[in-house]
Amino acid sequence: MNELRKEDIPQEVFDLYDYYCHNKLDRRQFMEKLSLYAVGGVTVAALMGAMMPNYVDSITIKPGDSRLSSEYIMYDSPKGGGSIKGLLSIPSEGKGKFPGVVVVHENRGLNPYIEDVGRRAGVAGFISLAPDALTPLGGYPGNDDDGRTMQQKRTREEMLEDFIAAYEYLMKHPDCNGKVGVVGFCFGGWIANMMAVRLPELGAAVPFYGGQPTAEEAAKIKAPLMIQYAELDERVNAGWPAYEEVLKANGVEYQMHMYPGVNHGFHNNTTPRYDEAAATLAWDRTIAFFKEKLKG
């Protein structure tokens, strides 16, 4: 476990980590800037180690959980990467068909956190598919640094096609009730917004701290939205007023939740950005929203 507590880490370090995660700083620049905060016996290595994801101790729904059937599949994405790997999770309990949820990763591929989120959706009663947009490049490489570098080699428009294809896969799945929503985080939040733009029949979209569509794009949205933001995430939040203006003008059903005092990435329970109270509330709201909007 990390020795530094979340409370010991200055907000400026969280901001630097956000820049690093979004490729605005390379690893060398990140470490150089961290050195400014390596004081009082705290080393750069300690700060770096504290900010990096801890996947081993953070999984909430273990692979093989008896409440669901979870396996890797390949599905067709002819307009995107061709053939895409994804983690498909189907509830073991319950009668009839299940609503579907596409789970969209951050800007680093299908890492253990997102796989866990896919299983969480399965345990909650949804057939979920968590694709790996890095599949054409060999798949998630086992660490987030290399994953971010790899993902930069694909355009986000091409990757969007992969997640739209995942939606189509779930729509046709024999265990799906024909209602499919999407939840995405960071890059995946932008994808969730854009799937609402591209798919007027989408059952529901829940973008977590995702970049917003253009005004022209947002005008095409028909799906109900639940938009989740972090108060300290000034970079993403700056786009909200213009987005909301278009949603209001077009009568789109939406709700926005701003979680006070938390950082971008607060739902990701593998790094110190995680905020348990906000993450739990946001996820509970997400599941309730999907249960309301994706009924058969």
C-alpha cells in the first residue's frame, strides 16, 4: 500500500497528475514538476508511487464471481478497428432478458479498473460490454503509461466507431432486452456524450467528467443524460455552460451532478483521486438511472 495518505498530497500534485494523464506532460516533465513538492522527507519517488494506480488491492468484483458470467469476446467493428476485444458480463441471477450497458474506458485501454466496472454493472443486473479500443494495437499492455501512449496512435473518431459497434452487438445479443445505455469515464465520458449524438435511439448515457460535444453535435442528442462532474476539474467543467445551453434549447432530458471537493477521476478507486462517498453516490445514481431508462 502507498505510505502517503491522500490528505498528505497537495492539490497541485493532483492537478499535475491530471496533466500527465492527459498527455500534457511526459513522464520526465511530470517528475521534474513533482520535485517542487518533495519536501519534509517526502521524495519524488514517494509522490509518484502514491499517484500511480493500485489495481491489486482495488478490485471490488473478482473475476469468476458466481453472480455473473464474465468472459472476453471478439466483436466486429467494420467502421472502426475491425475486430475488437471486450469483456462481456451477464448476470447469473434473474429471469428474462437484461438491459445492456456499454462501459467505456479512459484514455489508456481496458485496464483492471474498467473491467471491474463492467462486472459491477453485471452484478447490478445489466448485460455489460467493456471494449478495449487498443485491440488493433495489441490490446491493453498491462500498464497505464504504455496504454496512454498506444491510445494516442488511434483517432478518437475511429475509436468511437468501436463503441458504437459494441452498442450494436449488445442490441442484437439474445440475452439483451433491446435497451442499451452507455457509461464512460474521462475519454470514455466524451465517447458517452458522442454516442448520444450519433445514436438517437440510445437508451441512456452517463458521461463521467467527459469532454463535451460541439453545439452542432449536441443539437442531435435525443437520449436522456446523467452527467457527472468533479468540482475541482476546471479543465472539463469549463465546457459545461455551453453544453447545457444547447441541451436546454433542444428540450433534452438531462440531469447534471457536480460532486464538491473532488478531482477528475474521483470514481476510479485505484488512485488517490478516488473519493469513496462521491464515487458511491455517483454509481448508485448511475444504476438507478439505467434501471429507470432501460426497462424492457
